[in-house]
Amino acid sequence: MSTAIKPTKASASLTQTTNEAARRSLPQFLQARSGKMTRELLLSPGQHGLGMTPASLVADTTTTAVCGYCSTGCGLRLHVLDGEAVGLTPETNYPVNLGMACPKGWEALRVLESDDRARVPKVRRADGQMDSVSWDDALNLFTDRFKAIQAEHGNDSVAFLSTGQIPSEEMAFLGALAKFGMNIKHGDGNTRQCMATAVAAYKESFGFDAPPFTYDDFEQSDCLVFIGANPCIGHPILWERVLRNKNNPEIIVIDPRRTETAMSATEHLQLSPKSDLALLYSITHCLIEGGFVDQTFVEAHTDGFEALRSHVSRFDAETVAASSGISAEQIRRVAAKIGKGDAVSLWWTMGVNQSYEGTRTAQAIINIALITGNIGRPGTGANSITGQCNAMGSRLWSNTTNLFGHHKFENADDRSKVAEALQISVDTIPTEGSWSYDQIMEGIRAGEIKGLWIIATNPAHSWSNQEDARELLDQLDFLVVQDMYDSTETAHHADLILPAAAWGEKEGTFINSERRYGLLKKVRKAPGEALADFQIFRAIAHYWGVGEMFKQWTHPEAVFRIMQRASAGSPCDITGITGYEQIDRSGGVQWPWSAADAENCGDVDPPVQRRLFSDGEFCHPNGKARLIVDEITPPPEAPDAEYPTMLLTGRGTVSQWHTQTRTSKSPVLRKLYPNHSYIEIHPDDATTIGVANGDRVRVTSRRGSILVDAMITPTIRTGQAFMPMHYATTNQLTLSHFDPHSRQPSYKNSAVRIEKA
Ligand SMILES: Nc1nc2c(c(=O)[nH]1)N[C@H]1C(S)=C(S)[C@@H](COP(=O)(O)OP(=O)(O)OC[C@H]3O[C@@H](n4cnc5c(=O)[nH]c(N)nc54)[C@H](O)[C@@H]3O)O[C@H]1N2
Ligand SMILES: Nc1nc2c(c(=O)[nH]1)N[C@H]1C(S)=C(S)[C@@H](COP(=O)(O)OP(=O)(O)OC[C@H]3O[C@@H](n4cnc5c(=O)[nH]c(N)nc54)[C@H](O)[C@@H]3O)O[C@H]1N2
Ligand code: SF4
Ligand SMILES: [Mo]
């Protein structure tokens, strides 16, 4: 919370209304546990925060909050007039962005105002039209339908799909409510599409899902390697941090496309798609042959070096040159640059994670950092950059595939610890983890999943093999979509739409890529009767009849306290954080920050930049990191005579966010990206097909066929094509195929045919 407390008259009155409404309704709400919450109680004016918004947040004339789009987690300063944020500027004092923001951040308030904001709950009639209904009716329907499905088909026939885009406290509430309160076993998130590979890789290699870096490392490295990452577009402010690096660093980019990032590189390895694993093994082999191994570090802190050495010896530069399209000379040169660097950092994102052998590829990156001793020091690390504003929160707190705070459902001690932290009976905690996203989709096909609750994700656009995905959504007996807009592709399939408040209209914490908890604040009223997801979960708990279980979950900071208890003694321990006020005052707090850390520090605020593993102690029982290698596997759908082109997909511009529910609502952002879907093709391929720039082309895969504009560019190789994921047509083409360890979709390799339309 900001320190300047001079409420304007108008903002003070809004604050009063909020608190008054909260005072009036909260005790009644808690007392009325056995009965139903009334419409009046839920929806009394100004009461959207349900007592969740501290006075200083709405009373201040400016206040700060972290951005709600990407995982960079920039600090934004919000300018408040009459109790409502009316403008924003990037925050200069925030350690992440240092006064910078990308266009999405600048336009964050504008997209809250759109006409298609979900304002009231809506129910689908028999004729397919949607009727507006009261919250009371909506919540009764939610409860009755899901309970009926569970009664008829078993508890596991209802599942949920959530997100990396709501605060940690809301994720925690959803996870606890669904799994402990509603007896739902299967729930996963869109983080499966995004970060599952990094999670699987880190867990096996380090013993914990622990991205080790801090953003300062971008400025401290003398050699940065980006693998399958295009930060110029996906993480522009982090790229700005690279540009501030004073060491005149080597920048090595491994990407099949000559991206904006690759154009700024000192070395671009424009490899054949999906040949990363062989290439990384070859670089590892060259490092070993070149005498660049940090033997002392390897012996003291890793397991598996001999097996690694013998495995990679099969990947000599000449052999790999033939398969990867990179010359042996360049492979050796890049290995030498990595080997000679004093502070080498390796960064990866979706070019690695979204691959059928992504986990092993990520581990090959981790191996390189480990054997060269590039970990735990400034400017080093094997660093997965996260995607969404709170993907890191989802990894820790969504209670989907891991039990709360990265514990294990299968482990009795973990279950007891979490039960104690939450003050619930241990018997309510499932003894096994969830199906993954794709298994939930297959569960629908098999008739095992009959009811689905989707929160803050848009699978009818973003999931692979889209036509099939949409048919699966229609097979459900009951589909609930909880979103800030009621116009999303997924909402079109919903039986019930629950209107949610958005970023800026509620509070909680996001965790950014460098493990930093940042604070999100309520600076606007949600439109119509939309409620914060937190409040929706609270109301559902009440209607479901498990309000008693959540009686302590009154507001986000109360849930943060519960999360702190659950984190005690783990690598992500946050018991030393004094509260939201400290997170706000000190520029965010990176995990871990245990009570012991705070005490050792003399109770001053935590240091602003902290990295993991500076003592060489990893999270496996013996304290060592594991060097993991595997066989190379063939691509699931290699181009052939019928479908000769390899389609890559990814981010298109800085101004587009995913399925565009938000960014398409800003007139400014709309001017900054192409309004029609397009496909990037090489000039030679364009000549072969007979198309000019801007011509319509038909793109066909084994899943579907679409019409898009041709964008002719030499940045893509012949035989390959690229489409941004932001247009709904793209995923009509993509293949459903998954990394076997992480079950993350392999979105970046589908064979297609391109013809003149
Ligand atoms: N503007 C904007 N920023 C975003 C987002 C957004 O939608 N819009 N989304 C956010 C999210 S959730 C995420 S996950 C991140 C994603 O951020 P990035 O991972 O940087 O984005 P992508 O474009 O999906 O993929 C990165 C690169 O992988 C390359 N690639 C494809 N196949 C291969 C391969 O086989 N090997 C290698 N080495 N590279 C390959 C692609 O050519 C692409 O340039 O961005 C975040 N930031
Ligand atoms: N072909 C292809 N497909 C891809 C990818 C790719 O590279 N290629 N990338 C994948 C990746 S990495 C990701 S992360 C996914 C993203 O895929 P999605 O998660 O489907 O994309 P978003 O558009 O971010 O969807 C978020 C939804 O949440 C809503 N929302 C926003 N804030 C709130 C809130 O506070 N509360 C509620 N209840 N709703 C809210 C938005 O309106 C939107 O409908 O796409 C994946 N799909
Ligand atoms: S870089 Fe990411 S966090 Fe920063 S302003 Fe842009 S979208 Fe927001
Ligand atoms: Mo993502």
C-alpha cells in the first residue's frame, strides 16, 4: 500500500461506502451459513470487494500495482480520481521495470471498459439464447447441476480448468474449494499449455520447481543464450534489461526463425525445428572436449556426470550439423563462447516447453549451466522465463497437479502439513494428483467427465486441434465459464456464465518469473454485478454447503496468511513476509523469505535481488542436482509429400495478448497489429505457390483448413511457416501431441499444405 494517505473527499466517500457495505454484509454472510446468501447480500452497491479493499488503496491519489498481463510483472503507478483509477504510468521505483512498460501495460485500464464485459450471470435457454439471471439463481444452478452430475456419475465426473492469470489467493481458494470442499479430483490449468515442461524439468533436475534467477542477471551476464525465446515480443521489458547490460555481452539465439530477438544477436543458430536436443547435446559434448567443465562444482554438487559424458559423446558436431542445419563450425564456436564466458545465463521459453521432447531439452539446458558452474552466481543460471502474470503462482498454489505449495498429494506427511495449515480434516485431501489438461479433454470424450468449470482461460481458442476441442465442450452435460467478458469463444459453449471482476478491480498477489510476489490492487469498481473471482469462490463455498471449511478465508490477505503457513519449511517458504504492506513497500518480495531469513536479516526488508543455489545446495535429499539425458525421439508429424510445410506458432506482436479477449478492446493496441490473421512464408516458397504479399492462401492440416493472408518474409526458412496464436483460426490446424513427462502440448510442429486461395 502506498504511504501517501491524503484522501480526496470523493475517494474517501467511496471508501466509506465500501467499508460500510462490507460491515453490513460480512457478519450476516458468515452467520447465514446454513441458509442461502441473498441477492441483496451479494450485490449491495459498492460492495464488490466484500471488505477486501483497505481504505488507503481507494483513498490515495496515486498508488502502484503490478501489471496483469505477462510474467515480467512490471510495476505500474495508477492515478486515482474520485476513487477510480483514470490513468497509469510505468513505475520508476519498481525493481523490475525501472520506469518502462510495454503497450499492453500502458493500455491496461482501457480494456476494462468494453461493452462485452460480463456484467450479470447468464444461463443458456433450451433455444440456445442466454438469459440474464440473479446471482442467487446462478449459484443455485451451479450447485444443483454439479451435485446432480456427481451423484449420478461419481465425484470425479466434474472437473475444472483454471489459469495463470488470477491472483495466488484466488487460485488457492479455487484449488481448496474444488478439491477439499467439492470433492473434485481432476483440475488443471492453462499453465499446462505453457510452463508444465519447465516444472517437470526443474523438479527432476533440482528437486524443486525453482527458477533460480533474478532479473539483475540480464544485466550481469557476459554471455546470454536464448533458446526458443523471443523476448523482444514476449517479454519486451526483460529485453530492455538485456540492452542495459554494460558487459557488451555475447547474445546467442537458438530459434528456427530470424526473430526480432535473433536480429539483435551476436550468434543466431537458425536450427531446423525440433532439433534442439541434439544441438544442445552436441554443445555439451564440445564443452567437455574443450575442457570447459567446472570439475570441482560437478563433483561437489551434481550426480550423473559420467553418464552425461558418455551419452553426449555420440553427438559430435559433424553429425549434428547434418540434422540441425547448423554448421559444425558454428556449433563449436558457440560452445567455446559459452565455455569461455565468466557469467553465462541460459534462458528458455516456448520454443522449448511446447515440444514433444521439451522436458529433456530443458534439462539439456540445465546440464550446460551445471557442468560449467554457471549457477548461483550473478549473471548465470538455467532460467525458464514464465509466460502469464501469475503462472508462477499457479505452479505453487493452484492445488492442481501438486498439493498446495508444491507438496505431494501422494505423501501422507505433506497432506497432514497442509491440512494443519488450512485447519481442515486431512481426510478431505485427495491421495492422488489430477489428470492433466489433455487427459481431462480425453475424459470428456470417454464420457467420464460430464461437468466442467472453466475459470480465466479460453480453451475454445487456445487449445490444440480446435474443432475437436469445441466438440468436446459441447458434449458436456454442464459447462460453467467464469470470465471477465461474456463474448469469448469458450463462453459461446457455456451453459452458465459467471461474470468476473478483472485486474484492477480486485486485490491479491502475482508471482513473476524471478519468484517475486507483487501486489495487485483494487482501483476500480467492477462493472454491473461482476464479482471478484475470490468472492465468487466464497459464495460457491457457501452455496455448496462448505462455508464452514472456509470461514477463515475472508479476504485475500487472510488467504495469504494460510499460504504462508503451508509454505513453512519448504524451498518456497514465505513465512518471513510481514504482509501485503511489506510487499508493496519493498518493491515485491522474492521467494523464499522464511521467518529465519527475516530474523537473520535483522527484520529489515529483504534484499531486492536474490538468486537461488548460491551455496550449491539443491533440493534433492543428497543436496545434489541431477544431470539427466535421454534418447532423441522422432517428431510426431514430420512434413511429407501431402503436407510439406512445418507450421510453427507463437506470439505475433507486443500489442497482442493470447486469445485477444483483452487486447482487442483497446483502439490503441488494435492499431499496432495486423487485424487479419496471416501466415509468414519464405519468398522462395511464395514463388513456388504463386502468391504475392497480402494474397489469400488456404492452409490445410490433417485437422482443418483455413484462409489467411500471406506475409512473405525471409525471416522464416523455406519449408517452414509461422502463424501467431492470437487469431482463432490458428489452432484449427495444430496437432494434439504432448511431451510424455510434462504433458505439455507440442504447439510448434504441425505439418501443413499452403495453396493459393
Ligand atoms: N506480446 C505478448 N507477450 C506475451 C504473450 C502474448 O500473448 N503476447 N504471452 C505470454 C506467455 S503466456 C508466454 S508462455 C510467453 C511466450 O514467449 P515466447 O516463448 O518467447 O513466445 P513464442 O513466440 O510462443 O515462442 C518463442 C519462439 O520459439 C520459436 N520456436 C518454434 N519452434 C522451435 C524449435 O523447435 N526450437 C527452438 N529453439 N525454437 C522454436 C519460435 O520461432 C518463437 O520465436 O510470452 C508471454 N508474453
Ligand atoms: N497454437 C498455439 N496455441 C497456444 C500457444 C502457442 O504458442 N501456439 N500458447 C499457449 C500458451 S503458452 C498459453 S499461456 C495459452 C493461453 O491461452 P488462454 O488462457 O486461453 O488465453 P487468454 O486469452 O489469456 O485467456 C484468458 C481468459 O481469462 C479471462 N480473464 C482475464 N482476467 C480474468 C480474471 O481476473 N478473472 C476471470 N475469471 N477471467 C479473466 C480473459 O478474458 C480470457 O478469456 O495459449 C496456448 N495456446
Ligand atoms: S512487459 Fe509484461 S508486465 Fe510489463 S507492461 Fe508489458 S505486459 Fe505488463
Ligand atoms: Mo503461456
